[in-house]
Amino acid sequence: ASIRWREARLTALLERGIVDVLATDEFILSGHTGLHAKLMGEYKMEEERVNEYPLYKKAEEDHYIFRNKGGTWMVVAGRASVDEDAGFIMTQEPAQLPTSEGVTWEYCDDDEWVPDDTISAIDGLGRIAINLADNGGHTACVALLEEAMNKAREQAHEEALSATESTP
């Protein structure tokens, strides 16, 4: 129920033009080791929007991820491919974001789309920590969670100090 609520909330925000509140600024596309392995890596949100959704660009390369008119996210080589709506990797079903829960991916092998359950789009410390825990990286998982908790504590402490200083 929680996932459906988040998707419905995101849809409402999209309709009001404030999708960036929930869209991640950057994420890592990983898993594919075959034909299109060069498309794996870190993607960052661009200023530009495509079909009213964020456009992501791979760091230091001309690779992009965008949401096409049909609602699926496509991974392309070259900015011109975004305009042509032609890619090498895409989500199997429409999704609000490439990092949405339950997103599955496929890649193009000649003219055939092949499912690839190794591909995932990972955003934020939480998702990385979950993946590390699933793969036995418990020490790294704990370190990432502690880092996130410490940052949250520091921010709360700074806000409390700021509120105290401004109170007469």
C-alpha cells in the first residue's frame, strides 16, 4: 500500500509541476555486463525536462536516461537519441521514476528486447545500504546507515541552535 501511495503522490506532484521534490538528483544504473555495459554508471539530473520529467546525463559521457511518451525510462547513447525516442535499455513497464520500487529493465539485442533482472537504478544511502545488506556487506551497510543518521542529527542540532538564537 505504501508504494502505491507514493506513486499516487508523485503523480499528483507531477500534475502540479513539482516533480523535482521527489525525483533524485543522481543515481547509479548498474548490473548489466553485456552488450550495453558502457551505459552503466552514475547519472545526474539535468536542468532540461523531457516529456515533463527529469532528464539524467551520465557523468562525463554523452549517455542519457529519460522518460519516453509511453512512460518507460530509456537509456540512450547520444542526445539525438532522446529526440528520436530510441534507446538500448529501458524499463519493462511505465514508471514514475527510474528508481521507483519494482522497476524491471530490459535491453535491446539486435531487434529483440531481452529482460535483464540484474539492472537496477539505485539512489540514496538507503537503497545502497539495502543492496549491501542483501549481498552480505553488513559492515558497509552499518557504516552507511550511521553516516546518514549522523547527518540527520547534525542538521537537527543546527536547526535547534538556530531556533534558540532567534528566540528573544
